[in-house]
Amino acid sequence: MTSHEKRPLGKILLEQQLLTATGLDAALEAQARGGGRLASRLVEQGTLRANDVLRALCEQHGVPGIDLDAICIPLGDLDSFPREIAEVHQALPVAVRDDRIVLAMADPGATKVIDELEFVTGKRVVPYVALAAALARVTTAAYEAKLRGERFYVGPTCPPDTRARMGAHVDGSPPPPVPLAEGGELLPVDEDDVTASALEEVTDDAVELMPEAEDGGAVEPANGRRTVLVVDDDADIRRLIRRVLVDRGMRVIEAERGREALQLVKEHAPDLVVLDAMLPELHGFEVARRLRASSKFKHTPIVLVTAIYRGWRYAEDIRAAYGVSAYLEKPFRVPQLVEAVERALGGEGTADAPASRVDTEPTTAEGGEALAAGLTAYRKGELDAAIDHFRKGALAEPRAFRLHLHLGLVLGKAGRVYEAIHALEAALDLDATSFSAQKNLAVLYQSAGFRNKAIEMWERALPHAPDEATRATVKERLLGLL
């Protein structure tokens, strides 16, 4: 980003003789009463033309401007940028190329969003300023069009040659959606349901944590307590986490920058790191990568926290690429944090030994009896009885994955599609890597007419397929829907 000095927009509008001093005072009073951004209010009230205000914004921010009414966005470009991020940070990718992303922003000075997107995608982000009101409107329209299965968002004044060049219909309408493919069979209830997904080891361009960090012994935690390093540039967040963990008998050390965190890891050898993804100097992702590349600290559990990248796709990718034990989205609830920390300190979810976060099998006599009775009833063809047994077991042991999974599968066999979806979603909440739950949810969503949910679930299932033949089948299903 440039070091361009941001000047008040009102002053620029006066210099460009777009407003008089009296007109500016009236606009500022109206803004104070009604809220919102000055630039958008001037356009909405008809005081100034959008392009005139946009030129003033370009001068204010020192970046190019973009007229969002004149663009055509391939909606596939939004796959790597969740809607909630676009709405919260008022930023929208309007063009994605091999080496760069053009990002329309209400505030191009929001360098954290730019830096994070560059780090995750490996592409250069080029910020363009846009009117905030227009950006909000187009963001909503584009993501809703994507949900409907459309391929493009076409602005009302987008030139016909641009639409034709990009393959959008000249009249602005999207190509018709592809019809749903035929539904598939559900997996049998008695197959091997749990597919483990090993975490990948980061080996490309590995960087040791510190050249001298492989020598010498680790510093023992004070008074035998577990030591947790909390890394976040927000002091309030650090204070909250410190209070919660200290109350549970842990020793807490703090860092607000990435390089500082690496130095503290070297000095204190913490038992666990709670790591924010967005940090000054060195990204949280890079801190995690260096820990995993270090022979001494590669087993240190990491709980990664982020306010930017949300949803299961990012969680799964980050768990696989960086070997983190848990992935929490801000704002998180204190019980979520405590559970993640305690599980990580208990040895689950480390880079070399991923473990289920739930009980796969029932752990009580009641749950075990319900599972056995349900399987017996199912094999006899008594679906209603099997459903009753599995449901009773799932109520008795709400964290027993296999009971929820079998309940969903048998409900699906019985044609009770929506109940089956609910049960399988509960199973997937317990084990996010279960190929069986993912595949069967995809089939159920597809049979119920939820095309986009079916696509999402097939995509989610693909990396967890147990073999190449199954992966090929999943890809065929995806192609049939896309």
C-alpha cells in the first residue's frame, strides 16, 4: 500500500468546486443526523453525481476508483472470499487473475484485509475505492445471484462488449442453471463409517523457528503449571484469554506481534499457543508454519483464532496445512476456547497425531445397547424400530458420533429426508471429516432439491474420499451439478 496521506473528503470536494462551503455544511449536518458515509449520502440525495464523488475518493485515498454499476463479475471468483467477510469489511473481489485480485473497497486503507487476502491466496491484491452504498448493494446482489446458481453479476450499465467478452448474456441475464442430476443411493449402515484424514506436513520452503532454538533445554513452566502463549494484537482479547486461563490454573505469557511470539516460543517452550491469524510484522499463519517446520516445536499444539476467514472450508484447509489443534472464529464464546485449550493440552489434534474430537462409539451401557439393538432391527428390515433405538441412544449420548450417523442413514432409507438431514448434520458437527456423513448429506440435499447445498457437501467430501475410485465418483457427481 502507498503511504498516501488521507485528506478530508469535504476539503477535496471544496477544492474541486463540487460543493460550496454552505453546501458542505448542510451535507455534514445531514450526515450527522442520518449516519452513513458522506460520499454515499451526497449521491443518494442527488447533490452530486456518483462519478464526481468517486473521483474525489480516488484523490482522498490515492488509489483508482471503480464504478460498480458498470462491472461484470464472474461469481466463481467469490469462492475464496466469504460473504460475511465482504459485508463486514466492505470489500468485494471484482476481478481475479492468475497473479492478482482487484478488490473494490469502501476503505482501501484497511490493510489488514488486503494483507490477509494476499497471504492466503498468494496473489497481489490491488485495491480500488468504491462508494460504500453501491458496494453494499452490489455485494448483496452478487452473493444472492451466486446462491441461485447464476454465473455472473452484471451491473446495470455494464457495456455490452464487456458482457459478451466474459460470456454473460448481452441482456444481462445469466445462463440458465444446469438441471439437477439424478439422486444416488445412500451408503449402507454397516460399512466402515469413519475415514481418518491425516494432516499434511509442511515441507516446502521450510524455515526453522530460530537457528539456535534446537539447542538447550526447554524452560519449565512456573510452579509446574502449564504454560500458554497468547498471541493477539488486541490487548482486550489477550486480557480476556489470560483471565480465563489463569483462573484454570495455567501460566500465561503474551505477545502482540508475530516475531515477538517466535522469540517467546524459543525462550519459554510453551505447552500450547493461542494464535491470532492476523498479526503485525508476521502473519499468524506464518508463525504456525514455522512452528510446524521446527524439529523442536513441531508438536506444540496451536489454537488458531480468526475474525476474517470463516466457515468449514477454511477450517479444514488450515487444519491440514498448518496442523492446528483447533480453529475458532471471532467472536468466540469462552466455553469454546476452554474446550479447545483443554483438548489440545490433553494431546488431541496435534500435527502428527490427529484425533477425533468426539466419541466415535457409545461409552455407556445405554448407548451401546441402543446401537446394537438398532443395528439388529435394521438388518431385519425393521426401519422404524431401528430409528427408535438409534434416536434413544443419540439422546442418551449426544456426543456419540456413530449413533447420530446411523440414525441419519436409516431415516434416509425410510424416506424421511429432512429428519435424515438434521441427524447427519448433527453427526458432521461432531466429526467434520466424516466422508460417510458428507456423502450422504450431499445425496439427501440433492434429492430434496437443494442444489447448492449438495454441491457444497460434495466439495467438502472430496478431500476425505477413502480412495481414488471414490474420488473419481465424487468428481462425476460434482460435474453433474455444476
